[in-house]
Amino acid sequence: MQGNYGVPTITLKSGKGLVVTDIAGKRYLDFLGGIATNVLGHAHPVIVRAVSKQIATLGHVSNFYSHPAGIALAAKLQELTGDKHARVFFCNSGAEANEAALKLSRKTGRSRIVATTGSFHGRTMGALSLTGQPSKRNPFKPLLKNVRHVTFGDISAMRRAVNKKTAMVIVEPIMGEAGVIVPPFGYLKQLRELCDEHGVLLVVDCVQTGIGRTGTWFGYEEEKIRPDVITLAKGLGGGLPLGAMITLGSDSPQFAPGEHGTTFGGNPVAAAAGLAAIEFITKTNLLTTVKSYEKRLKIKLGAVRGVTQVRGRGLLLGIALDGAYAKNLAARLSDRGILVNAPNDETIRIAPALIVTKVQIDKFITIFAQCMQEVDRG
Ligand code: PLP
């Protein structure tokens, strides 16, 4: 394999719920969830059933044909957005969802884009052009021209950058890869007003913050705005590769036949898994549970010595540390059988499956606190 992921130190062989097992038989509590992806954990019976039934019925059809699973999932997403004008384009990943939004924005007749510093929107050349992280961008320049990055959460900076030549503004409701950074409350609303003033598409990248992750279906709902475009992936497929770009409102631009496409996007098996995940989350009222776990984690982790802040919403939390030892701490947690990640030197990110139990949450808190006592905090 290419060295782009380095050489992982753990090889996982199986999983059930939140517990994964490596090839040596060591068990871990998975508090990263495939980076905010496995909303129902591993090998969940409803996903296994939906996937098995679908692959035994109809596996792949190409986009010359529609199929019941794709139609049902699109209808469900439309219902969740609360907008009867919502129109869904299915793809396979977050980068592809953002590529679709980027292409769609050209239909405004404008080509300038405003994104934010520190953001992550994917690795393909278009999505990378939107991404605001120099370390990921610099080796691949030249990227798309006409993309300007401004400070995340700073509406004045947005006001200086956005004008009548801007095609789209793209933001994450919470910047996940940057270390779970939450903008000031009101930012998205002000951004909505700014985009309306100049006739600019507001694209909200909910790839990491969608499908219940933050305690609402989409990461922007807290501010009660309606974006023009939403992008989704990660949790959408319930662990299978699935992304979506959704246009909202009656006057968002639309692709004409033949203007965009992908072979696997919205494949019946991935769509069936996604539908099963959403139905399970709804039926078991998991969004409410997620909110209560957020409170518990914030209170208990916030009281651990060395933790300066617990940022984020729902089950996407960034635990800020009082020094640059997050990578050491993540390694220690892994030794103790807990999987997390360190998006930067001072932050531990957790994004467990939404089906996590209170017992598992408390086990995580206990082991986290012990590791904080043991780790060299510098
Ligand atoms: N957008 C956001 C907010 C993300 O967090 C990610 C991945 O981490 C992406 C886009 C890219 O998604 P993918 O890796 O599926 O291409």
C-alpha cells in the first residue's frame, strides 16, 4: 500500500457495537467510530440485515436506473431537512459531495469562493482547494484559483471577502479536523444574511457533523438557518461509503441531465444501510441520548486536571489539554484499550458511535482520567 497513511500500528480484525478486536486478540473501546462514521457502531444487526437483504436482492444498477432504496433514502433526507424542495445527489464520500457543490456553484455564473482557514473539505483537487490547511494544500499547488480563506467564526472577515462576484461560501458548522472548533453562536445566521444580501450560495459542510452526530440531524440546526446546499458523508451510510449533496429551497441551482454523475453514488447497498441507520436513530430516539451524553462528558472530562476545555456538541467533542501532549495521550489510551485521535498536539477528539452506553461513557472517563495522571504533561 502507499505510505499516505504512514504505517498503522494496529490492525483491526473484527468489531461488535463499540468494541473492536485486533489481530492479536486485544480489545479496544472505539471512541473514534471510524472518525465520526460508524453511527451504529460495528456489525449492528439492523445494518447487517439491511445490507444482507439488499445485496441478496439487487446489488448495483448504475445510474441509468433508479431503485427503491435510493428513492426511499432521498425521500427520508428530504423529510429530515424539512424542505419539500430539497433535492439529493448521491456520491461516495465527503470530498465528492463538496466537489458536487463546487461544480454546482458555477451555475450561478460566478466563480469566486470564500472558505475558512483551518477547514477541511476533502483531498480531491477541488475539495482541497476549499480546504484551509496549508500543510495539506501546499504540496499540491497550483490549486483552483479564486478561492479565498478567511478566519473561521469571524463574520467581519466574511463581510470583507464576500461580494456580488462570490458564487459560494462554504463552512463547517463545527470544524472537526481542525480540532473540533465551534464558531461563536450567531455566526451561521449572520453568514446566512450576508449570503442573502449578495445572492451567494451558502454551502454547509455537514460531512462530520451530520446524521445525529451533534444531537440534531444536521450540524447547522442549532442556529435555525436554512443553507442553500448541505453536504453529507461519513455517518450517512451507517458505515458504508455514501455521500450526498442536497440543495434546499426552490431557487437553488440544479444540475441538468448529463452535467454530473458517478458510477457508485447512491448504490442500493449503501443506500439501504443509510436508511436503516436513520430509521434506527429515529426509532430509538438517539438524538436525545446524544445530548445527555454531551452534558455528562463535558462535566466529567472538564473536571479532569490538565483539561482546559471540552469543545463541540453531541458526540463530537474536542478535549483541549494544557500542553502539547495529545499524541502521547492518545497512544497511552490506546495501550489501555481506548481508541481516540489527536487532530492536533493539544486536542483529543472523540466521536463514538451514537449507540454508546452510559457504562461505556463512564469507562472512557475513568480511563481517560487515569491516563492524564500517568502521561508526561511536559
Ligand atoms: N468535509 C468534512 C467536514 C470532513 O470532516 C471530511 C473528512 O474528514 C471531508 C469533508 C472529506 O470526506 P471524505 O474523507 O469522505 O472525502
